Amino acid sequence: MEINKITIEKVRPEQMNEIIEYILNARKGLFPMLDHSVIPWDILKFEESYYNNPLGEFLQARNQEGKLLGVIGMMEYNHRFQHLDYPYDKVVEVARLFIEPECRRLALGTQMVKELNQIAINKGIELMYLHTHPFLKGAYEFWLKQGYGLDKKCIESKFETIHMSKYLMSKEKQKTINK
């Protein structure tokens, strides 16, 4: 598969149900240990989290035939992890990066992250946060290559969790906030 024949674009309202189904199926494959009868809040409130919120966005990647090959989203960070203190006004959580197995190692994930970063910059996002897990092979290294730094490793809901972030604001503004 050639990466230049893949289109990355924003999810349109009429595609939301297909995207939600894709996310739930991908999640079952990557997280078989979870109770899949419990749907995550951001998926239950997909439109509110990713589409109607000014800080939210959800992207999809498709081949020329229209087959869905990957997704990634960002939503306004709700400070649900009490031990992480990001003192910024515009913080988003990057979530739901899923790439079809046959498209991994083609730089599709990297392209999707770059596109999401540009959208975040255009929206004035100051910090992008995410978390991953060590059992997701290569995920930590992938996010390091995307410019994210380690904030904290800890146990969340019985899973070892790696919290990471990436600043999008200028160094001067970071210095002002950190004083």
C-alpha cells in the first residue's frame, strides 16, 4: 500500500456511526481484557467530545476505495487524572489512534499525528496530552518520535500507564507560565 494514495481528512457528521463502530472494534482487538459492554464516555458523547467542542477534532485515513485505514482524535482535556497538573487554558487529550495492521510501518500514524498537530496549532492549543501503556508494543517509542515527553508512569485502573505531553506554545510563553 502506498502512503501517497491515502487521504487523511476530518470526520464528517454522516460518518460518525461508522467511525464509532471502527473504534469499538479496534479497541476490542488491542484491549481484550476490558469489559467491552462499557463504552468509554468520549465514544458515547462522540459528537460532543470531538465534533462540537471547539478544541476537539477527529481525523480518518482512507484508501482510494474508501476503506477506513486509521483514526485519531483530540478532545478537550477534562483533568481526569488528578496527579497531572497542566496549568494551561487550552489542553487537549490525544486519543483513539488506531491504524489497520497492514498499514503500520508505512508512516500513516506519523502523518495522522502531524495533521492533528497542525489543526491543534491552528486552534491555539497550548499542550497536547496523551497516555499509553507498555503492553502496546512500540507505542511509547512512537510517541517519543512524535515529540512527546514523559510526564509520569503510574498505575491507572490496574494498568501501568505512561502519561506524556507535547507543548505547542512558544518557549517564551512556557517560561511565563512556569514562573
